[in-house]
Amino acid sequence: MTLDPHSPGVRAATDWDYAPAPESAAIGRVRDRYQMFVGGSFVDGGGDDLETLNPATAQPLSTVSTASVADVDVAVGHARKAFEGSWSRLSGAERGKYLFRIARSIAERARELAVVETLDNGKPIKESRDVDIPTAAAHFFYHAGWADKLQHAGFGPSPQPLGVVGQVIPWNFPLLMAAWKIAPALAAGNTVVIKPAETTPLSILVLAEILADADLPPGVVNILPGAGDIGKALVQHPGIDKVAFTGSTQVGKQIQRALAGTGRRLTLELGGKAANIVFDDAPIDQAVEGIVNGIFFNQGHVCCAGSRLLVQESVADEVVAKLQERISTLRLGDPMDKNTDIGAINSAEQLSRVTALAATGEDEGAVRWTSPCPVPDRGFFFPPTVFTNVSQSMRIAREEIFGPVLSVLTFRTPDEAVAKANNTPYGLSAGVWTEKGSRILGVASALRAGVVWANTFNRFDPTAAFGGYKESGFGREGGRSGLAAYLNTDDEGI
Ligand code: NDP
């Protein structure tokens, strides 16, 4: 900070510069090579080894053994044996003990897991440390508590597990998505075969060590690193009783088509294009923070990101000006630095997708504003970007960009806001900013979105059901409804 020489004692324009505050990569104890986790053992798979990169440097981080299609069969066999042999017969209290043990170990190894996640994914260490890892532990704690209470959850006197569950997860929240899927499945008495995303296999393989240390019976959880073909073989395997998928709408549709008529249960958590609606009576400064969190959290790699800002016309200029001012202060760069707000894009492919889709915004006539922040000259980075003058027909208003890009549209009346918010094939989440409680309730009930946040955004809790409408998928994860998705019960609990 500098003092204005012309007005002694008065602070002039600030010149903040943060000293580097890097977390130590050594805490992650990243190994040179990792193996699959199948039947309770760490084993090599029949697939080619894959090299996982640090997206902040584009340099290799580690090597991972991957599964072949034959390994899928072996893993499903182990999961079936574990289901029929012991796991489904254990009392809920015993299953709960394992889940509590896993939750405690995640908490104990939280710092290591946060570093591994940031190195492999590119997200800022402050997010992996404060959001991803604690929320992953919270999912195990929460579901551990349910394991011995299922008969009191309103699913009938004796709800039964489904059997072997096949799970496929994306790269945006690698450990959190693993916890989100594995914890309810185990609490309900199922066994699991899970495939992480190709670009982020490491944190779930550290979780495998935690599962092994917890003495989880062999085969209860099997982890198969690999590419999309392994995901496909897994979800289509005849030995699977239920599929749970999180990822793109395009792949979700393929899975739904493949499973149609098989009688196997399916939950899909797919893409989104959430509207974040700001009314003129909203606390503007608070809303600006919520808009920033809504779209720039995790570089916008969030299915429920508030990527469409709908702002009431009378306050649009004020909101956009304050937004640009605030975004200009966000620090983009080394994800391992504790002061970094925006980290790296997860892969070169995702960076080129974001770049190409953002370019269509200008081509179609929107006005582009980019944060003046410096961009590192290596690694995969994309500066925070805001488009104004956006119309509903533009691709940047319709398609999931999955990056730090915000499209701003305006409205005059609440009805217009709702109509525009719902004018999307997606329906995962939305936000409403207003001082009036009655308006929150009215607008929220008119929005076709699975989750609606009021005067906040991107809040996640294992007790709250999360899921979508329309092309955002179906089924719920978290809360009582999330448990129902892993149980044989007529009541889906939604
Ligand atoms: P995908 O849907 O392709 O990937 C999600 C997971 O599914 C990964 O583990 C992937 O494996 C696996 N997979 C790929 N193909 C198949 C298949 N045919 N059957 C079963 N599993 C499969 O998403 P991408 O990573 O390619 O991202 C593309 C776009 O999808 C993003 O730009 C974003 O818009 C959207 N997306 C949305 C997410 C969300 O949470 N809503 C999450 C991720 C992406 P592998 O990693 O090896 O390809």
C-alpha cells in the first residue's frame, strides 16, 4: 500500500502485491506409479499405463496402470463375491464402523489429499483444502450415520441393497465425486466398481489406500483407472445392478440408451447452464460475491455453475461495473499458492473447448470483457471472462462452457426472469438474489431446477439432495433421497 504524497496520511490507490505462499508439493507424497485397486489388492491392469499431468505446468506428475475390458469383468466378479459373501449380510452398525473409519482417515490425511488433488486437477489449494476434502469426509461421516438406521428412514421395515453398483465419475471434483458415490452405496449395503476420469486418477487411488487401511473387506470397492471405453464396458456389464454416472449430457444419453430395457437402475447427474437471477432490491455487493463464487469457483468446472447471470435491467450497469472491478482483483496462477483464486484448466482438451466456445460469443455479437490479470506462460489457464449484450439464442447462453466464462442477460419483470431462466434444456441449479422472502419462494417454485440457492450459491452439504431435471439428469444424490437411489424400495424418497 502506498501513501499519497500530496495528502499526507491519506491512502492513495492501493498497490497490493501478495508474496508467494506456496503449499509444499512434498506433502502430497505423489508416487512415480500407481496401480488399480481390485479385490482388496493393488494390481496392474491389462491396459496401457497412462501419464497424468499437472495442468498448472503441463508436466507429467505420475504414471497410472489402467484397466482393460477383461479387468472390468474381474472387478465386477470381486464385487459380486463381496456382496454375496459378507458385505450385504453385515449389520448396518458394522458397515457404519467401516464408513466412520474411512471418514476419519480422510480427515487425518486431508492435507496430503488436498495437495494431491490440486497437483492432479489444477484447482486452487484453498478450494481443495477447504471444500473438496472436508466435504468428501463429511459424505462418509453422514452416510456412516445412516448405515444402521435404514429401516427407520421411511423406506419400509427392511430396505434391501441393490447389489453391485457401477460408478463413473468426472474430473472436476475427483475425490468429492468418489465420496459422493461410494459412501451412500456402501451405507446401503451395496458393493462398488468405480472408474475415475482419465485426467484425475490420483486422489481416488490415495482413497484406495485408506480403504485398505480401514480393512474394508476385499472387493467391496474396486477402482479401475482408465479411459471412456472402460467406463462404457463398466456401465454395460451384465453383472451390474445399478449405474451411477456424473459427467456430460452427451455420455449420459448414451448410457441411458444402452441401459434401456435392461431393468437396471440408473441415476444420471449431467450438465447444467444455471441462471443466477439478481433482482433490483438485492444487496448488490453481496450478490456480486455470489456471482463470482457461482461462476469462478473451481475455474467454472462445476455442473451447477451460475454461468448465466440474469440481472434486472435497472441495476444491470451497476452490477456489471462492480463485477468487473471485483473480478479484476482475482488472482489467477499457481494452484498451489494459498492466495490463488483461480487455478488451471484441467486439460489441454478442456482449455481448447472453453476457448472455442468463448470465441463463438464474439462471433455472435456479444461484448467480451477479460480480466486484466496476468496469465502464466505455461500450463493450461484461461482468464475470467464476462460477456454482456448476450441474447438467449447465442451458444454462450445455451451450451455448458465448463470454464470461467459468464454470460450476462437482462430482464425487466419476475415473469421474464423465470421464463429466461427456464429457457434451457438443462435444469440442475439456479440462484435468486432479492431482499423479499416471498419473491424467493415464488421464483424458486417456478424454476425448473433441482437446486435453487437464495442469496447464496454453490453450497454443498451431504444432507441435502442434489440432482437435476430435463437434460441435467435424474435421481438425487445426498440426503435421504440419495440413499433411496441405492436401495430396493418403491419410494424413491424425492
Ligand atoms: P465425459 O462425460 O466424457 O466424462 C465423464 C466420465 O465418463 C469420465 O470418467 C469419462 O472417462 C467417462 N466416459 C467417457 N465416455 C464414456 C462412455 N461412453 N461410457 C461411460 N463412461 C464414459 O466428460 P468430459 O470429461 O469429456 O467433458 C466434456 C464436457 O462434459 C465438459 O466440457 C463439460 O461441459 C461436461 N462435463 C460435465 C460434468 C458435470 O459434472 N456435469 C463433468 C465433466 C464434464 P474419461 O475421463 O476417460 O474420458
